Amino acid sequence: MKGCMALVFCVAAVTAWIITADAKELSITTIKEDPYTMSRGSELEGYCIDLISQLSKKLGFKYKLHLVKDNRYGTMDASGNWNGMIGEVIKGEADLALAPLTLTAVREQVVDMTTPFMQTGIGFILRKDLASEESTFSLLSPFSTDMWVGVLIAFLLTGLCIFLVGRISPTEWAVPDMEEHSFTLLHSFWYITGALTLQGAGPHPKALSGRLVSAIWWLFAVLLLACYFGNLTSSLHSNSKHVSIKGFEDLANQDMIDYGTLKAGSTMLFFKNSNNPVYRRIYQHMERKKSFVSSMEEGVRRAQEGNFAFIGEAVSLDLAVARYCKLTRSQEVISMRAYSIAAPQGSPLVKNLTIAILQLSESGELAYLRDKWWASSCMDANRAHTTEALHPHDLRGLFLLLGLGLGVGLLLALLELLSRARNQAKDGKKSCCSVLTSELNRRFGSGGESAEQDSTDKSKA
């Protein structure tokens, strides 16, 4: 229950608290049509409920809740009359209106408003797959960063293993003092690079150990390429189905995704009265398509269904994103605004409420309430959304197979050298360990390098 309650806020198209008063008690009203306002039995919970509770403790007043009659924040009609919360405050039916009530010049002319208790702006929400950003390095997207690092490590280890097998195995390098070593470190990496491009790069290993390492690397390369191209094809196919929406200009310059905002709200009035050509086009589109919504619940529901962007105040949209993990909010936020408490003009409550709100802000209580009610439950879902790229654990069996093959190949090369050392020890009546040590020194010591250089010089001559 606590997890659900953490997503409750007193905001949306039709959610508001009205505080009315008699001689001794303030009465607060609310609307329960908003999906972010939830009840616990007969009681309501949310950011604004906690805020008015803190204010009542500081100022020493009592209050009760009741519903605003027409489910609106408050707008002025053609005849100059106000409806919603603002209308009730003007008519004397409420002493205070507490809600995500935007502080605007028009409202300030007819009511008194306190200092803001929350800052916000206008943004929009839509499904995450519609807001995905195309990367310049999309060819790297099939694999995660960890996966690319793993492939690089596997490449380096395999090249080193081929080099060691070529040096250790007597079949690959029979007489270090006379023969040139075919698998130098550079040629070893060139050889396995040829496998990654599905092309051979001779000479090829002759020993059993070298052929085993080569075969394991070819199998690893083929399966890795199959996974890469399969994931790349899926990613390109997915990206071709939608356009990338990152800001309001992207929204205005496309016609594949519909968008709308709350009808007769301050957000709609901002786009209607704006002189910005982009914002004017957005309003004209909404007016032409009749894409306004009657409540925030409807806007969020349409955004979840896809092919719709719901435009609203960012702080309210953040709550929707925290609850519905398929949604994301635009990074662009315009028309910064604030939420305030409204009271009748000349009300003595405004000064005291302003001081109390400032005290709560300075003590960190407002920040605590914000963190409390906006806590997101979508961390796991966000991680799941970003795991489209393959990670090392997705192909851990393939990496284990490669590691096992490299280990077995090195072991076989050592056994080949040990077998030769034993035969030489019997023929020369020497210790097997001394012969093995001598062989290793010839293959990895300065003697082997000088012999290889001499052989190279002779071939050039």
C-alpha cells in the first residue's frame, strides 16, 4: 500500500483542494477523479494533504475536506465570471484554494496568492519507444560497453594463446635454432582477425593444439557475428517504425504522433497566447484535431496507449512517469511557472501562509515531501528497457567455451613439448627437466630470438 501511496499527488486536470472556513475551522475539498489522488478508507493522502497538515500545525488552524463542485481549477468565461476553485474563492465559498494551482497574472488580479510552494514548467510525456534518441554510433548498439570490452579481451587473449602455442609446440616450431617462427605475435593477431571477417589468413596451424585453438576461435567468431547482426537487424527494424521525439519542435514538425493538453487549462492558454511560431503551430494542431483531453487521467491513458504525447506541467508528468514505467518525460521544459495557494483579496491568511511556506522550504520539509511522494518505482523497468544491447552474461556460455578451448590448447602444446623432451632425455641420457628447461629457453629466450633473426636475415639474403 505504501508503494502505491508514494505516487499520490494532489495534481491533475481536475484534482484540487478547497479550504473553506467558518468561525473556527477551515474546510478542504478535493476531487477523486484523478488517478494520482488515492484514498485510504475515508481519508485522502498526497503532497497537498501533507502540506496543509504542516501549515495547520505552524499556524494553529483546523480544517476539513470537501469536493470542489465543478471539478475545475478556475477559468474566466466570456462574461467575466470565474468557475472552479478561483470562482469559489471569489464568491466567498472558500477561504483558501490549495492545489497545483498555477500562479498567473489573470488569477493574481482577482485573488491573492501566496509565495509558490513548488516550481514547475510545461513538458510532455509519451511512450519511451517513441522518444528514443538515435545515436551516431548505432553500429555499436547491438553490444553493450561491457560486451565490447569482453570481446576485446577475448581477442587479445586468443592472439596471445596462438602465439604461445606456436612457440611451445614442436610441431609448429621444430628446430628453434634453424627454423623461422611462423606465428609471430603480429601474425597471430592477423590470423584471428581474418576469422572475425570470415576470411582465412595463412599460414594455418599444423599442430593439434594450434588447430584446436583456431577451431574454437572460429566457432566463437561465427556465433558472435550471428548475435551481432541479429541484434542489429532487430534494432534497425524497431527504429524504422517510429520517429524520434525529443522536444516541442520535434513534436510540431511531425504528424505521425498526435498530441494534446488539458482543455481550458493554463497550459492550453499558454500555447494559445504564445507568439512563438512553434508553440502556435502546436496549438493550431490541437485545435484542428480536437485533441484536448478532459482530465489528466485521460491524457496519461492515451499516452500509454501509444502515438500520443500528453502536454502538461512537468511536476505532474513526473508523477505519471514514476507510476507508469512505459512513459518518459521530455527533457525540454518551457514556460517556467509555480504553484501557489489562492485566497480572497485582502485575506489576512496570505501573509502568514507565505511565511510558513518559506519556513518549510528553508527547513527542507518541502524537499522531503517532494521526495516522499515522487519516489519512482520504475528503476527495474528502466534497467530492463536499457538492456536491449547484449551483455557479457547473455553470452557467458560462449566466453566460457572460448576460455576452455584456449586452456586446453595451451595444455596440449605443453604436453607435446614435454613428450619431445622425454624422448630427447632418453636418447641423450639426461634429466627430463633439464631438457624441458633448455627447450623453453631456446623458444622464449634470447637464443630463440637470435636464431629467428638469423634465419630471417638469411632468407632476405
